[in-house]
Amino acid sequence: MTRGLGTAVVDELRALFRRAAPRSRSAPPDTERFARHLEHDLDAVTAGISQPWNSGVVEGHVKRIKMLKRQMFSRAGFELLRKRVLLCS
């Protein structure tokens, strides 16, 4: 997402929270809880939408290492796991 689009989405979220505040008691409990947590973490949501970077590469490495660890569960020790991780990278 571009930075301009990210700030537009955040502005829309803030406007939605202002409009929904008076009638939040009429919303279903799950929806109300989701909105409350989203509003509480609005700074994190703003950063996630408007910043040009993400943690996708790191998450990919974590996923790969977890897959190797699951494959080797109870088969070998840390040294063999370390060698496989280093060979796969």
C-alpha cells in the first residue's frame, strides 16, 4: 500500500470510531470487543498500513526453521538441527 492510501484508511477508521461511539452498546459483543481492541491498537494499525516495510522475510525464515524443527522432532539433537538450518539457508 502506498503511504497516502494508508493514511486515508486510518482517517476512515478514526471517522468510523467517532460515528460508532454513541451506538456501540447496540453492537453484538464480539463486534464491540473487536472494535474496542482495534481502537486501542490504532497506532500499531496506522504503522502497519502506512510504513513501507514489513516483517515478511523474517516470518518466512521463522516458518522454515519451525518446519525443520518439526521434521526432526525427537530424532536428533541440537547440533544436527543447527547443521540442517545452516545448510538450507
